[in-house]
Amino acid sequence: MFTTLKNAFKIKELRKKIFFTFAMLVVIRLGSQLPVPGVNRSYFANWFAQQTGDAFNFFDAFTGGSFLNMSILALNITPYITSSIIMQLLTIAIPKLEEMQRDGEDGRKKIASITRYVTVGLSLIESAAMAIGFGRQGLLQTYNVVNVITVIAALTAGSAFLMWVGERITENGVGNGISIVLTINILSRMPNDIATLFEQFVLGRPIARAVVAAVIILAIIVGMVVLVIVLNDGVRKIPVQYAKKIQGRKTVGGQTSSIPLKINTAGVIPVIFASSLMQLPIIVCSLFNVQSGTGVWAEILRGLNSSYWCNPTQPVYSIGLVVYIVLVIFFAYFYTSITFNPLEIADNMKKQGGFIPGIRPGKPTSDYLTKILNYIIFIGAVGLTIVCVVPYFFNGIFHASVSFGGTSLIIIVSVVLETIKQIESQMMVRNYKGFLND
């Protein structure tokens, strides 16, 4: 990785793209410190301290602390991520959108334009809910129409600005802009988390115990990173043979190819869906000042709250962890089923004269791909579950609470690997151009 970056800086074009990306990230971090006019910045810090769940901590980690600081980038790119997921799901449900997606570059531009409008709409709704809901409780220094409108405009503009920055990074920088913005937000919170772990398990302890604790923490982090890399790069290649055809005096076809099926076919989406579904009741109750109190409803809320999972003194609440694991596996199958169609791939192979050795074209090929895919999805879902459950386990047993969990780690590693691959591909293209020019 370091060799790739070193070689990239030797190329003027790539060097400009890397510096442009870095400059945009500096702008984002500066924007994260600019307060929204008319708000009490200490309100959310005090409010957070009273919350027992980690739903808003997770959200704050994704916004790089902007939400807690109530800066103009408090919503960050979460509305864009939500709108992208909504559009991806609607593409499967609405034939018109599915037709746009198949229209090539023009269709994708139209979908991207619709996604932008949906992002602005979601930003308006979320900012209005925050300004009105929390404004009456002390978020606004003076609760009036002007201040409410100011907060809504500032938060919506901040989210739209970050969406624009992400797109500019994609066009003029390196990597996927939205993913890089999300990654830098998560990374900005990690130094505080590492410092918290150091103070909790290393600082002030006997030397032998401190060394053992530091080694264990490092080993866990490295082990999880390695597992994420394996999940991200793991591929099952299905061999495909194309029959020879005679066109005029030429014989075409006869080559061998393969269909790469990634182990982690759904990426981090199953974890995000499962976490969002588990935390939604807790967030709703917090926003409407519904106290958990006692009773069946209170027990259900505690079971949904990951802060109570894996606690030896309260094992009953770990049932929520079992539900979470089931949801991760379910959404892994669900999301893959709407993004990967074995029947369509089998039909395309048949039209092009391709077949899997030993498998007849058509439905037998589709059934074979489905069978292989089901095994792969399960392996990937189990790997995702391990990465996500490990932080909950150590939080419950040792109270090692940090903002970056399995989800954050998956995003960081995946984005870094994809960015490095993109830099390498651009370097390779440049070398080919240089060879042709010679």
C-alpha cells in the first residue's frame, strides 16, 4: 500500500488528484467545527450523557462528531446514504427506474439526479424534526420561527454541500467521494476511542498487566482488520466456457472466462439495515421523551439496546443480540437477492453461447448459481456477524465502549482497499499510455 502511494506521488496527474482529495477532506473537517447560528452547542453533549443506548453514538461516529457539536455539517452525508439505499430498493420495485438503470450512462445520470433531490428532501425533513423537536427543549437559544428556519436552512445546506464535495472527489480526486467522506468522519473519532481504551486498560496498571492488555487490544484490532480484508477480497470464481462460432471466414468464441462471486456479496448493507431496525424504537422513544421505566416495554427496549448485550449480570438482554445476528443473516440474503439475479445471468450466458462446464445452459445453470450463491452468502454473513459481535462482547464483558465498531471497521477497510485499487488501476492505465506513446 505504501509503495503504491509512493509511486502515485511521482505521477503529476495522480499527485494533483490526491492533493485535491486531501484539500476537500480538510474543508470537511473545518466545516465540522462551524456551529449552526442560534443553537446551544452544549445541549447535545448534555443530552448524550443521559442516553443509555448507543444509537445516537453510532450516528455521531458516522458524522465525525459534527452531530454532537451541532455544526453546519451535523446531518453530514447520512441523508445521501439513506436516499441511495432507497433508490436502489426502488429500482427493483419500479420498472421505470429499472429501465433507467439499464440505459447505461444516461440512465445512471438520471437516477443520480433523482437521488440528489431525495437527499435534499430527507435533509429538510430531518433538520425540521431536529429544529422543532429539540428546539423547544433547549437546542435553540431562542425558540422562534426565524431561528427554526435558520437551523433548517443551515443543516440542509450543509448536507447538500457534503454531497457536492463527495461528487467532486469522485470526479477530480481518487476513490469514491461519498465513501471517503464517510471514512474520514469515522477515522476522526478513532483517536479519542484509542485514548479511552488506553486510559481504561493500560494507564495506571502494573507494567506486566498493561503490556498484556495492550497486546490483546492490538491483536483484536489486527485480527478484525484481517478478517474484513478476507471478506472484502474473498471471491469464488465460477468457470464459464464460450462455444466457438463461425462468422464468415472467422472463428470467434471458444475462450474461457469466469463469474466472480464475492464472499461478502452485500457489503456492509446487512449490518446497517439490522442496526437501524434494532435502534429505531430506541431513537423514537428518545425523541419523544418516552421513559422506559419498568414493565414489558422497558424490557424490550433494553433487549434492543446493544449496551446491555453480553452482560454476565443481565444475560436475558442478550436475546437482542441473537435477534441482531438473525437480522444480519436475513438482510445478507435479502439484499443479495435484489441485486444479483442468477436467472438473468444464466439467460445472458445462454444468449452469448456460454456455459458452465458440466452444467446445462438455462435453468440448470440458474439453479447451480443459486446453490453456490447461498453457500457464499452464508459464509459472508457469518464473517460479518463475527466482526460486528466482537465489539459488543468486549463492551458487555469489559465495558470497553468505543464509537467505532464492526460496521465502522468494515467501511474503513473496504474504502481504503478500493481506493488503493483505483490508484493502482490509474497507474497501470498511465503506463499503458506511456508504452503506446513510445
